[in-house]
Amino acid sequence: MKIWMKVTSDDLELPVAVADSAEELAEMLGISRATIYASISRWKSGERSECPYRVVEIDVEPEETAHLDESDE
């Protein structure tokens, strides 16, 4: 699963906005999805030294469900 973030411009890069997709992040920020994609692309290519957006791949493990022992009833 990927999450899309806008981060602060300091060394900490703290999340300002977090979304499940570029489209959702763009809507939250009032910008176009193309703006996010272009900014990330220019940053990765070295054209820009900074980028306010990050895409992070996270592992999501299924939640463990509690099994109730109903045999005592």
C-alpha cells in the first residue's frame, strides 16, 4: 500500500497532509494531481533539489482477530 504526503520543508519533513492516493492529496491541497506528479518527477531526476511531496510504500498486515471460545456456554 502506498501513502501520499505533503511534508514540511525543513529537515524533519513532517507530514502536513496524508492521503491514500495522489488524487486525494491533490484534492485536499486544492491543486492538480499533475502538480504532485511533476514535482516528484523533477525531484527524482535531479532537476530540483527539494520536493514537498513523498510517496511511501508501507506494509499492511491483516489484523489479528480475537477468537472467542464459546464452548463454555
